[in-house]
Amino acid sequence: MSAEERETLSLGLARGHSLRTMATVLRRTPSTVSREHARNAMAAPYRACTAQRLAAARARQPRRPRKLLDPWLWQYVRIHLAQGCSPEQIAGRLRRAYPDDMGKQLSTETIYAGLYVLPRGTLRSKLLAALRQARKARRPRTRGTDRRGQIPHMTPIAERPAEVATRAVPGHWEGDLIKGARNGSAVGTLVERTTRLVILARMDGTDARSARQGFTKKLQHVPAPLRKTLTYDRGKEMAEHERLAERLAIRMFFADPYSPWQRGTNENTNGLLRQYLPKGTDLSGYTQRELNAIAHRLNTRPRKCLDFATPLEVYAQLRHHSPVALGT
């Protein structure tokens, strides 16, 4: 508040007006006036000269140093950014690892502020490049629409078991293709909804036969109890979904048109994968071993939805249900 506003407030309170009335007079919110009074009235009546002096003294006090200036925290953030973690995952992992040590905890916004404010020159470029979107400024993402065609004999997502939506039972998957340059190559992506475990499948092409063979090769290594359903969009590469379902003994369901949020786990994962499989590149050059390594990086990242555990850590808790490991 300005000195003039404090003088008006002092006079009004001396005449018996309430804080809410004075907030109306000053065109301030009642909470602002209430905080001003609580900070500067102390035990004595509110006086404008005293309030102005206290406010000026507080303004001269040095601010707390930025937490990212701490060498240990700064090094921790840099290392985990280089490993592909997001600021939110880094902050969450610190809270999980050091729940009782506030000196080793950061908020997500503190990390972003450190990335966009503190570094300069080459260091700043390298750190921002480590972010998944690699942008020079923060901005919201936009989404397009799905314009791919129809396929026969689809079972709509409305008929999918209710347990899939709860994520309480593992074994329900979402799938998609990530396309390469000029849509001439593709990599199959599979995400388990409960554990968020990622499987990547190398494809020989982008047609239905390649999709069926690629997904079959990877999913056949998944234990049957963890292979219940697969939810896909309406891309034509799933034209042979009936053969895929028969071969794997898995139930296939298809999302509604223009409804990517119905496969939100897979959509989010595809966005993360673009850090390793950039748009405009030829994806046919990646070997299955290289794709497995990329999947492993995602599966060992802490996830907010898993209370900042990693997908592999969550999956390890379920392994006793089957002696066979997932085929990643």
C-alpha cells in the first residue's frame, strides 16, 4: 500500500470504521487491508507513519538466497535433467528421498525459475535443451485432431470393463504408433495403465501387417495375467486387430473419434518419447535393442502419478504374480 492509502486507513479506523469498510473505500480486497493492519498495528492502534516505517524496513531486508544456488541442489538438478527427468519429477523425487530435510527439497517452480533466470550463455542453452520440449520460454502445448480412417469390427471403449478406468488392476494397456519422417516409418508404443511401464516395438513398416507383427512380438513376452486389454485409437494400422487379439488372447477396444484423452497415458508417453525419437527422423534406423534402451530410460524415471516411484519399481511389486518378466 502507498503512504496515502495508509493515511486514509489510519483516519478511517480512528473514526471507528471496520476493515471491510475501509477496503471498499480504498478499492482494495479485504484480505489486503487485513494483512496490512496485522503486520503494522502490533499491539497499538494502527498509525500511518508507523506502518510506513515498518514497511520500508522490511523492504530493505535482504531476500532469502535462491535455493538453486546451493551447489548440491544445483548439481542434483543438472544431473537429473541430463537423464531426462522433468523439473516436476526432480522436485517430487527430492521430496520422496529427503522427506524430513527441507534444505534438500525444491518446488517445481523454483527449478523452472533457476533454469530460465539463473544460467547464462552456453550453460543456459544446454539446460533448456535438456527439457523435453527444449523451449526458450514456457508456453502451453496445443493438440491437433485425429483424422485417420475407420477399421472394421471395432469394439468401442464404452464396452471396456469398468476396472480399466480405475487403474486398480494391472494388465490393461494403451497402444499407438509414433510416425517418422513423411510417415514412412514407425515405432509401436505400449503403456501399461497401472504401472505406466513402457514397451517399444520396432516396426518394419506402417501398415497393418507390420503393426500386428511388431506388437505381437513384444506382447507375447508379457505374462498372460498382465495382458488383459489393449485400448487403441482408430488408426488403419489396426485393421488386423482381430488376428492380434486372437494370437495374444487379449481384448481390443477402440477410443472414440477425436478423443485422445481416452488414451491419455499413451498420449503423454508419446510426448515424452519425442525427446528420443524426434519428429522428422527416419525411425526405421532404430534397432530393437536401441528402442529397449529408450524404454528403459522412461521406465526408470520417477513419476508423479506413482508418488514419484518409477514404473519399474511399481512393477517389481507385482512380479510375484507371474514368474515371467515383461518383454522390454
